Amino acid sequence: MTASPLSFRDPGGRLIKAGGRLIRAVNPTGRPNLDAYLSSAAVREFVRTGRGIGARLLDAVAAADLRSTWDDGALTEGAEGAALVEHERLFESFPYEWPLEMLHAAGALTLDLAEALLAEGLGLKDATPYNVLFQGSEPIFVDVLSFEARHAGDPTWLPYGQFVRTFVLPLLVGKHLGLPLDQLLLARRDGLEPSEVYRLCGPLRRLRPPFLTAVSLPVWLAACRPQSDPAVYRERRLADPERARHVLRALLKHLRRILAAAAPPPSASSRWSDYAVARETSTPAYAAAKQALVDAVLAERRPRNVLDVGCNTGRFSVQAARGGAAVVAIDADPAVVGALWREARGAGLDILPLVVDLARPSPAVGWRNAECRAFLDRARGAFDTVLMLAVAHHLLVGEQIPLSEIVSLGAQLGTRTLIVEFVAPADPMFRRLARGRDALFADLTRERFEAECRREFTVAACRQVAEARWLYVLDRRG
């Protein structure tokens, strides 16, 4: 059996998937960072409150047993004499799949941790959103090798520039210029440079805070400083450790201020923000019938892991989470995903909302396309129940995805139940999407829909919820 390396950039160790287990192989270079993590009282408090990932250090017997089971070198190369650590597995998500609200929360968590470590003489050696995952709606710091001992007289925070590039500047551009994070971060692992944002801003915006301090001043100062100036990289030390901590606290406080200024507004909206409410208001019987059937299926089957495709404001995601399921909710619109995240976090619900368009899901990116797995690779088989409510006709008509492909993907994503809504061509929304191309869908009947579904599923239930809409509960064959 082979283990799959999931990371390789950190010289201190690698993250490895061994079957259903998530193992970090730490080499002698990274062992001091791991020890700093394991010995920190601040870290233990973060783990206790669900804001830091737990790490179980395997003893010699458990480590040897694991290496003998997964004997392909991934767990032994460069790790002899060091350590194997086991982590809880979380559903992977990446910054380019988050709404602005989630990137802001990840940034706030990073600053909270950096400040909490100061009293222990520890610091973070990097500050990137890739150090954070989400357990439902809550951000969790997951990189246990990001910790290091800090020199008592050091008044600088080396990850300052990285934090600004990967958190602050994408938030500012998203908030003020309307560019979503997938456009900003999908091909830019290291974030945005101040010079890039400077070119996007008009003359007045460059002079206004927080653009003045986060964008314009760095650009102007860089133009005045020779690129070969060695002082940029010279270590700075103060004789008084308390003064150094004071300077560092002031620096973190400054970052908090500009992060707060970059926070997305709480009332962001789009043309899809009121879509679900408008449907419920205009067709209350349809909304009630749909809700009743989904509620009954969730109550009867009590799913553990749910994928809600095209979640919009997340009514059914909330219902599934209240029933005890861990929910991943996806939608192409960042505004509705951000609103769902705020609701889920406020109510303490296990919902991970992501900005993912199922017709164009996040690809595999990074070195050899292997660092960040594609969304479909992460999602395939990860859910016992998949909800595709009022979404299949958008894929059929708007994206021209064949019906057989939609049904096949639904079967790959879920292991047990697919709840899908069939919308006939006579439906007003269907006709609006078709825009006069009705002839292309003349053969789209319930009979054909059911025939396609029976290739992968059995029909457990079917209920008409509107004049030209039916809700199907499908069970995976086998």
C-alpha cells in the first residue's frame, strides 16, 4: 500500500495521506518547530477551543507499525530519528474557494495566534491562508511546523509582508474593486503585490486609508530604496526584550486595524441574494412542498455528510446541519456564500460554505498540479447525501451539460442518496433560461429523466412540487 504526500515545500516535514489517516512526517530540521507547538500553552488553548488542529505524536511502536503498513518510503524518507504526528482529517478547502468573509476570519485567527505566542517567546515563521482550514464555519490553524522560537530582542515580524499580500490586499481588492478571490488567488499562491494593486487604483483611492498605508506607501518607499540595499535583509535586535515585545505588539495592532478596514461589509448582496426569498414569496405552495419532502428525507435517513449543490442562501444546508450532518454547501455566487457563512457561524452550525461552480469546479493547482487537489477529487465519495435542488436545469440549459453527465456526477459525489429536482421545459424559469431554444429540449421528459437516473440509482420517492417540477429521492445502486 502506498501513502500520498500532500505537501513538500516545508523543509521541516511533509503532510501525508495514508489510507484514511493524515500523518505529518517531521524530520530533524522541523523537530524544534514541532516541539514549540506541542509545548505551548497558547497552542493548547487554541486546540481546546477548536481554533487549532490537534496533533498526536506517535510513539515508537505506533510509528513503526504505520511505516511497516505503508512501506513505500513516503513515511520514512528524511524522517528517521524525528517524529510522526497524526492529525484529525478536515475537508480541504483553499483560499480561492472562500468568500471574503472567510478569508478575513482566517486572517484574524492568524493575528490572534501570533499575539498569543508572544508571551512564550514564540512566533509564526509564516502567515498565509494556506495554514488555515475550516471545521464547518470555524477557522482552524493547521500547520504545526509554522511555530518557532523568537529572539527576545527581535522587534520585527518576518511574515508581515506575506500577511499583507495574502490577506489584506486580496480583501481590499475584493471589497472595493469587486474582484472575487478565485480570480485573484487561483493562480497567485503568494497573493498580490502592492504595485499590482496600486495600478488598479485611481489617484484619489491611492491617498485614502487603508490603501495609503497598505499599498501606496510601500510602492513609493520601494521606488526610493535601491533593490540591492543589504539593509532590507539585515537582522534587527534591541537590547531591551520588553521594548522589542512592545514594538511587535504595536505592529500586530497595526495589522489588525488594516485587516478590520479591509473587512467585507455585512450586507453584501448580488442578484442571487433574494432569489430564494422571491421564489418562496411568489410560489408559497411550491416552497412548502419542497421543504416538507426534504425535511422528511433528512429526518428519516439522518445523513452524516451532506453536499448541497447550488445552495443559494442555504435553507436546506441549515436544515441538514440542524439534524446533525456535517454540510459542505457550494454556490458560484460569493455574496450568498458569504451570507450563509455568517449565518452558520452565528448559529454554530457545521456548515462549510464554498464558492464553487459545479460547471467549472476548482482545478488541481500548484507544482505538477498536485499541491491543491481539484474540488471534485476532494468531494468524490465524501458525502452520503447530495442535494441538487433547482440546479440541474441550470446545468442543462445554461451550461449545456448533458443530462447523463449530471446524473453520473451526482452518483460519484454521493455514496447513498441523491435528492434532485427535475424541472420540465414547460416551467417558466426553464423557458427563461432557454431563451427561445425550446426545440433543443423537446425530448426532455420525466420518462427520459427517470431512465437516465435508473442507470445509477433506484427511485425511492417522487413528488410533484409545482406544475412542472418534481422532486426525486434516488438511492445509489449497490
